[in-house]
Amino acid sequence: MSLSQNTLIEELQNFMDNDMERFQSLGKKIIKDFKRQQRIMEQSDRRQRQEYDQLQEKLLEVEALNHEIEETQKEVVFTMGAIGESRSKETGNHVKRVAGYSKILALAYGMGEAEAEMLKQASPMHDIGKVAIPDAVLNKPGKLNEAEYIIMEQHAQLGYEMLKHSKRPLLLAASTVAYEHHEKYDGTGYPRGIKGENIHIYGRITAIADVFDALGSDRVYKKAWGDERIFDLLRAESGKHFDPELVDLFFDNAEEIISVREAYRDIFE
Amino acid sequence: MKTLTIEASKYTPEIEMNAENNILSIKGKSYPENTFDFYAPVMAWLQEYFAQEDLPKVTLNMDIIYFNSSSSKLFFDLFDLLEEAHEKGKEICINWYYDDENESAEEAGEDFKEDFEGMDFNIIKK
């Protein structure tokens, strides 16, 4: 209760033992106060409505902007991945498929939806480092010699260097993927030769997703393998090239993985 | 009399009740947690101030960009106090400032002015 209302009540109580004149002036004050309360209420209602309208408007704007930012980010990241792939004569569909498999494996591994989705968006950049590999090496028909192979392997480190300075979780995830997707579970991979759980889960997932897709596609140096032959290799490399848990999860989810491959099948003229 | 100064906070305005140049000003936002407690020293100061004899012209500058309902009530009370002093012969000028884009501040100013017709109450666009 406001100070003036307290005073009014006090005076009102006083008045009860007093005269008519004071009653009238008090009555006037009270009426005035009631009318004011009414006006304050109307004023505040009006303002509340305005504020709420504005708030809604701003909220919609923020949502639209957020959406725009997310879409832009997805597109940029995807395009970067596609640039990396295009230099090595891969198709844009390869990165889409790897993205799809990665998310399926991430979810199966127990990752939350948000993180799995982030890995899906980051994984297309696994070969971004290839933009810095000379054409003569990158697109050489036939086998690479040892020197060329060393140059080629640099793409993992290069991709990591390109992305590691970012503060965005998505790009940092992409830097990890680029860095570690050629590491092998038994420590015989590159660039660092780290092993087991020391390889980030993003790297382990992208490794199996990338190899599975590469083996099933025609490349400059080889024809696509049949599924059974690929599956045999995945089984044989469980615990060697690949995380055995992920190999199991791969087979548990093979149907869904293959449906992603079908959805993004390469069409050749 | 001593000048009363209260610094602005996130929810409360900057206040200066200057007894030397007789300019009183309340500037900023006003939505304190307890409005009447917050303004109690201001109201007490004003009561003491207007109790003085031979005051020169007093100007109150209000530049409030945002305020809650109880502040609105408080401002009515404050203007009452000024009106009372005015009726006792003190010369008082109230300036209510508002920003061109702040429609509700302008409307509120008009609302107050309407209630204090006998006073020198100016609504001024910044």
C-alpha cells in the first residue's frame, strides 16, 4: 500500500471522531485516488500490451535470424566440404552420404541428437585439407609413390590447421574430424598415430563412414566393391582400423545406413 | 538544506534534489522492487524542502524512459506534494521530458498534466 493510502486510512480513522468538513475533503481525496488508480491501471495495461506486442515481434525476428544463421552455417560448411571433394573428383553426394552415416552411428553410440546433428554437419569437411594438396598428387591416376603419399597424407593436418582457430563448436568439431579421420584404432593411422579411445569419437565415426562409402564408390583407381566384400573388410578391420564398438553398431544399423546410400546414390551418365 | 543525490541503478533513476539551485531532477528508469521505500527519502526531502519560507522558483525535471505502475502512483503523490506547495504560493515548474519514439512516456506525461491543471506543467520532446 502506498504512503498516501496509509495516510488516507489514518485520516479516515481520525475523522470518525471528528467533523463533517474534514469528511468531505477526505471523501474528495479518496475519490480522486480511486480514479487515479483506475488511470494508472489503464495506463499500465496499455503499455503492457504494447510491450508484449513488441516482444513477440522481436522474438520472431530473433528466431528468423537464428534460422538464417544456422542455414548459412550449414551451407558454408557443406560447400567447404564439397570444395574439398570436388578437387579430388569425388562427388558432392559422397559428403552427404558420409554425413548421413556419421549421424546414424553417433546416435547409435549414444550421442545426443544435437551433438549427432553437429557431427553430421561437420563430417563433410573431413577432406577440406585436400584443397591445399597439389593437383598432380591429388588426381594422379594410378598409385602414388612414397613421396606423393607423404604429401597426400598432409591433408589431415592441413584441414585441422585451417579450422582449429575457430571458436564455433561446429568448426571445431570439423577440425577434429579433419585431423583424426585417418587415424586407426590400433595406432597405425596418420597423422599422429594415436590409438583407441585417444582418437576422438568424431574421428572414429568419420573413419568408418568414409571408408565404407569410398569402398562402395568407383574411384579413379578402382571399381566399387560389392557389399559383402566391404562388410568382410569392416569385420576384418574391427579393432585394427576401426573401433570394434562402432563396427558392431554399423552392422546393427546397416539397413538404415544403406538406405542413406541409396538416397544419395551417384548417377553417372 | 543539503542536496539529495541518488545514483542511478539498473532499476532506479538518477535523482538530484538540489537545494542550492532549486532544480530537482529524476532521470532514467523507475521500476524498483519496492517503489515506495525507494522514493521515501525523496518524499521526505521534498516535504522538508517545501516547508521552508521564501523559496525561489523551483523546477522539477522528469526524464523517465520507463516506469512501473507503482512508480506512476508515486509520481501522482509527488505531484500532489508540489501542488500543495503551489497552492501555498510557491512558484513551481514541472518539465516532463520524453523521447520522440517513446510513445508511452509521452502519454503518461499528458496523463499527469491533465490531473494537475493549475500547475505549470510542460511536456517537452527531447
